[in-house]
Amino acid sequence: MNVLMLSPGFPEDMPYFTRGLAQAGARVVGVGDQHPDQLPPLARDALADYVHVGELWNESAVLAALRHRLGGQHIDRVETLWEPAMHLAARLREQLGAPGLDVERTRAFRDKVHMKHVLREHGVRVPHHARATTAADVRAAVERIGFPAIVKPVAGAGSADTLRVDDGAGLDAALAALRHVPEVAVEEYVDGEEFTFDTLSVGGRPVFENVAWYRPKPLVARHEAWISPQAIVFRDLERPDLQKGRALGRQVLEALGFDSGFTHMEWFLTPQGEAVFGEIGGRSPGGRLTHGMNHACAIDLFAGWGEVVQHGRFSQSTDRPFNAAMIFKRAQGEGRIQHHWGLRELLEAYGAHVAHLDLVPVGQPRRDWTQVVTGDGWIVVRHPDLDTTIEIADRFAADLRILAG
Ligand SMILES: Nc1ncnc2c1ncn2[C@@H]1O[C@H](COP(=O)(O)OP(=O)(O)O)[C@@H](O)[C@H]1O
Ligand SMILES: [Mg+2]
């Protein structure tokens, strides 16, 4: 099978998926704006061919380059797991006659207002919401929805430009801060804990499911530098507090007509016990969560996805031997990393439970954690018992201090 893989080398999880496709037996043709010399080896080794385009967002130019390069070759699938490339993938599917999400169904996964509109029509509990392009529209929407409210870009990512407004002064400040955003979604602020619902689906049916718990909510983590954010991948998906969210998730997939591949949904569990939809992407989760799921389940979902695309089945185990906690670190101080304070003691105490440890090495410049979820390093710890997993995660969050200077 000939599979076009958009952006096979970027961002960081894509080379693993590209390799997964090749492992499943697909003939993978990459399309991307990365120079061939910059492709990570994992991706390069998995590609049968690579079409280098100047700009991935110029759809007609990409299509012309592909037609020229592919000649009469038939393309069986067009794949991407990178959110910004989803629209291009849909366009190429339509143009090349490949199955999968078309442009219209993709819009429901990309545009946060349209998404909630479609879901509400299907009876899904979504936050009250409105679309706004002017300050007056935003004010009118907040008037209707009430405080506290959320104002955010309609096609945002990583909580960028996402603001909670609690009163009139907050609204004025938000309007000033969001002047550069042409179109925003205004929403009712939903209180409570925030979770994911991730699936790998075949023919509209999840063959693998996952729920992770954000500690704290991404919006809080985004605004507080001192926090080491965590994502806890649950071992036990049958926990009573997760059932409404899982049911909501399946309802959403059906309403949006999702077929095959990865999905990543976010949902809230309110203090009253209600599950409320947050957002969904027709792709794998960011924040390296696919690695977290792999560690919890002791499987390889990159290869599993490749098998789904190539063969329409998932044959790996769905047992979940562990809970996995991902911890993302942010250095203290500016400049270069000087010291991983507390690491030796933590590894002595918990080394047996550390599945992954990737810290920015001493001597390297510290990173901008508002731009890179993994910040100055990430750790995955795992344990069959949830409380123990959280206890170990909290030790790495509090006792590992990455010092820059
Ligand atoms: N209506 C809402 N109520 C409460 N929190 C929200 C709401 N919308 C967004 N958030 C917070 O902002 C974060 C980012 O918003 P989201 O819609 O997920 O956009 P992104 O694409 O940036 O992830 C969410 O993870 C959540 O913590
Ligand atoms: Mg989100």
C-alpha cells in the first residue's frame, strides 16, 4: 500500500509513527518542508521516497509537486498526526481519491466553535460558546454566557492565548492581550478536573482506549512557571469516575463520523459529577502522551497505528499492567543548565520505577517552557498501584530541581 505521510520528521513523535507505518509493511512516501538532510534518521530510514516542498501550507503547490513526482502512482492513504497539517491531508485525500476524513469532517476537528456546534446538535454536553471577531462580539458573548468565561483562539494549541476572565477588568485585559487573534471562541468556564480520552479506532470503533488526568489543568500549568505539570495515565479504565467521560468520548466519535486512526479528546469532570466536552483532535495526543500510554500498557502504539492504517486491525495487547505518570520539568534561573539537583537521590529511591528520563543536559541552554511542553526535561514513572505512582511523581515534581544560571 502507498501511504503519503505529511511531515514525517516533525514534530518529535512523527518519526516514530513513520517508522510504525513502514514496520507494518506500507510503502511510505513523505511530504514535508523539512530539508531532506534534516530529517531525523528514524524517519529517513522508513521512507521509500520524500517529496520536499518549499511550503507545506500552499495546498495547490503541494498538490502540483506531488502530481509531478508521483506520476501515475496510486495513493492508497494520506496520513498525518500533526494538527496544523490535518486540513492539507483532507484536501489531498479529496484530490487523490484516498479514503479517510474529508475537508468537511476535518473542520469539525479543527474549528473549536464548529466542533461544539456539531456536537451540541447531537446532544453532547458542551460548554456554552460563541464565535467572535470583534471586541463588541466578545463583550456581547460574555454578557450572555456570564463570568467566569474563557476566551481563546478558534484553532489554538498548547493553551496559547487562552485566557480565563472573571470580571469586567479581566475582560478588558483579555481584549487588549488578544488583539492579534483574528477570531476567538468565547466559552462558559467549566470548573473541575480535566482528563483526556484517547483512542485508536478502526472503522469507527475504538480498538484501544486511554484516559489520562492532567495535574493541574493545562491552563493553570501554562500560567504558573513553578509548576512541574503531570499527566497520569490510568491503569484502571473501569474506575467509576471515568465512565461518564468514556461514554461522552464514544458519543463524540460517532457524532463526528470518525473512522480510523488516533483521536485525542479532552473533557472535564465537574464537582457535581457531570462530564463536559472540552475539545477533540483527529490525531494522536501531544505532550509525548503516546509514550506515556506505551509505558503504561507495555506496548508500541506507534507500530499499532501503522498496523491500523496498513491492515485495518490492532493486534497488540490491551492489558494495562501499570499506571504511568509523566512529569515535565522547568528550570529555575536563566541561561544554561547547571545542575540536576536531587536527581541522584531520586534515582536511588525510585530508579526501578523510572521508565523514561530525558533531561536537558548540563551545559545546554534552558528551553522556553511556554513553547515546549517537555520544558527542560520529562520523566515517566510507572507502578501498578495508582497512589504509589502519584507519590513517586510528586517526588520528581518537588525534589528534582533543575538549576540554570
Ligand atoms: N470552557 C473551558 N472551561 C474551562 N477551562 C477551559 C475551557 N476551555 C479551555 N480551557 C482550559 O484551557 C486549556 C486549553 O484550551 P483547549 O481548548 O484545550 O485548547 P488547546 O488547543 O490550546 O489545547 C484547556 O486544557 C483547559 O485547561
Ligand atoms: Mg487542549
